[in-house]
Amino acid sequence: MKNANRKLITYFMAFTLALGSLSIATSASAGETYDFNSKPGAGYVLLDSLLMRPVMLVGTVVGAATFLVSLPFSALGGNVGESAETLVLEPAQYTFLRPLGEI
């Protein structure tokens, strides 16, 4: 039973990380053709609030944990700022600062 729970958690985390990475790539390419004068529809707001925000919140937490683990190596390499921006700041901004429904 304990082994099955661990496997389930591992699969869930892998799925969440994969979905989070796809959403960032999709949103970056969608930004090129987005009409900034139109308001997002109810479906986009619902999708964003129920799926994207929680997934990106998990991505932000995982990115912060990865940043903390890699901090000694980033400090040795002299790129702590770049590492923090990529792993923590960008996912946090995408999660908390963009308007609801703009996926």
C-alpha cells in the first residue's frame, strides 16, 4: 500500500511538471497572436482559475525548491540572479500577477 501511494504521488508530480512546462510554452507562443483589446471568455477564466493557477502554483513551489537546492552551485557560478529569475520569479509572476483568464 505504501509503495502504491509513493508511485501515485510520483506520477502525479511528473504529470504536473509536464503540464506546467507545456503551459508556459503554449502561453509564450499564444502571446504573439493575442488581441489585447478583447476580454477573455468565461471558459478561459474557468480554465485558468481551476487548472492553470493551481498547476503553476505547484510549479512555483517546485521551482523555489529547485532554486534552494541549486543555490550553492549558482553562487559558485556567479549566476544566482539569473537562476532566481528563471526558477522562481517568472513562474510566480505568471501565477500571481497576470489577469485572470489570460492563458
